[in-house]
Amino acid sequence: MPSFKKPGAQDLKRNLTPLQFRVTQEEETEPPYQNEYWRHNAQGIYVDVVSGEPLFCSLDKFDSGCGWPSFSKPLPTIRLIEREDLKLTRKRTEVRSPLADSHLGHVFEEGPAPTGLRYCINSAALRFIPKEQLEEQGYGQFISLFERQNVG
């Protein structure tokens, strides 16, 4: 498994696109329906674009109709940071990555069973690792998620 850490500010500015930087470091939101992963259906995991720490599995992704990638839960080993967000007219819960403290998006209590949650996440905060590349990219521990799916 790769080591996960937040790079320094200069490395972030050099390695992230301007949108990725604004979303993850300045808490901006990318436009709905005009982002990389809102209609992405390949199998694999989504990791923090800043640190590479694993966050979500494609098996928990669903189309919520909101124009951003939506997940019913994070990966089982991940404890996302949640913060109250009062920037808009309604109270929201912001979610951040645990190690790099990247702004990811928000979680709402309007998702599918069994969690009832909808993690509405900015594509710009994510990097996708296809199922076929999990081992070679250092995320082999997550292959079993897809093997269990094929058993039943």
C-alpha cells in the first residue's frame, strides 16, 4: 500500500489542476453535470487526488441525479472527517479526507438503503483506480471487494 500524506503547498500547486486545487484546498464546488466522474461506471476505487488515500468503491456509487458522483458509504476502513457547513442557506455536513484533510464534498441524509446517506463528492477531489490496476498501484487489499460481488 502506498504511503499517504499531504504534499506541501508548492507541490500541490504544481501537481493539481487549478480546479483540483480550488476544490480540495479552498473548498470550492465544481459545476454539476460537467465533471469527470458523475456518469463514470467502471469498477474500481476512488482515492483522494491529493494524497492517494482510498475513499470510495464503485460498488457503492449510484446515480442520484444531482450531477456529481454520489456514494452510499465510504470504504469500510475509512473514517471521513465531517464538519458543519453553514455557507449556504441550509445547514450541510462537509466531508474531508482523513489524512490530507482535502475538501471532498458533502453528505446528506437522503440516500439509498442500507445507509440512507448520499455522499455527494466533487470529481476534482478524486482519482479513479480501475479494478484491474488495484494490485499494481498498491491498492491490492481492495480486490476482495469485487471478488465478493462475483460470488453471489
